[in-house]
Amino acid sequence: GAVVSQHPSWVICKSGTSVKIECRSLDFQATTMFWYRQFPKQSLMLMATSNEGSKATYEQGVEKDKFLINHASLTLSTLTVTSAHPEDSSFYICSAVKPGQGAREQYFGPGTRLTVT
Amino acid sequence: KQEVTQIPAALSVPEGENLVLNCSFTDSAIYNLQWFRQDPGKGLTSLLLIQSSQREQTSGRLNASLDKSSGRSTLYIAASQPGDSATYLCAAPFSGGYNKLIFGAGTRLAVHP
């Protein structure tokens, strides 16, 4: 199998502060990781694609200066929510793709619940 | 533009029933389709991945089929159990892509003893 971890599993921060979420592929190297956001009782929405060694690509409507993504190694991508506001409170989930040709199965992390007060 | 729809939105059944969950997608030029399970407050567990060249995949009591021409996939759960209670999500790649996924809204399943 393939294991993806996230840290922290939950975090509470004050409005205006920044918080960093880590996504790690534990038993494989991932050149590509994805970050999703899920609001209560809604489905996952793709925020951005994290590419090792290059800039992340963001989906339409996602502010790149607010959601900073760094994919510094083949096993780690980080998402930093800057100047967080209560509306940023959500469940953030990352996924990682095993390298190879063609369409590959994605492996998802357990998620990080962010609450901004 | 790829859109994914799941029907029904919620389902409550007694234990032992055989279930069919439906997923439809608008762009049939997909490389694969995945079914996931999500427990409340948790991440996603991949259940089945069907490649575009396949028509179905099976894992235990689960069977997923894919009909690209009609833009539909179904997840069949045999002999449902209370432990099957969760939200089931299907996901298809974005139009023109093969790794970026777009998710349906999910089917919330409750299996009661």
C-alpha cells in the first residue's frame, strides 16, 4: 500500500495568524501532490497542485498569496494558510500520486481540521 | 468541463441489503474513475480504481462498473453491514487531465442493524 500522513490533524488559530500544514508520503516518493478543501457536508474541492521543485499551480478562485504551497522534497509538501480568517476554517486534505506513466491512483492523507477563531 | 453527480444523496437501509450507488460524469474522455469512502471527520479511503480500458473492478463485497459511453459508474455493495455506513465519493479526472480529480457530492449511507 501507500501511506500519506498529515500534520497536524487539527489546529485552532486566531484570526490574522498563519498556520502550516504538512503532507508526507511515508513509503513512496511523490513528485505531485494535491491539496483539497472540504467544507462541512460538502465534497472535496481541488485547491492546487504541488509539484516537487517547481511552483504550485492553483485552481481558479484560489488565492496563491494566501495559500502558500512548498514542495521541497519528494516526500513533503506544505500548505501555509496566511492571515487566516474564520472563513478559512475547513478540512484540508492532501493526496499524493505515485510516480509513473499514465493515470495513477491517488493516496489521501487523513486530513487537517483548521478552525480560525 | 467535467462535472460529477452522485445519486442518491443519502440512503438508509437495513443490514443485509444489496445496494447500488450511482455516479455520472459529463466528460467521457476519462483515464480512470475512483470510488472512495469517507468516515465522518476523516480522510478518504480508496475503494476501487477503474481504468478507462476496464469495465469493472471488484474488491470483496464491492463491485464498481464503468460505462464511458453513457458517462456512468455504479458502486455495488453486496450484503450491506452497519460498518459500511459512511459517505461514498466518486471522482473523475478533470477534462484534459488525468491526475487532478473532481469529486461528486457523495452518497451518505446508513446501514442499520
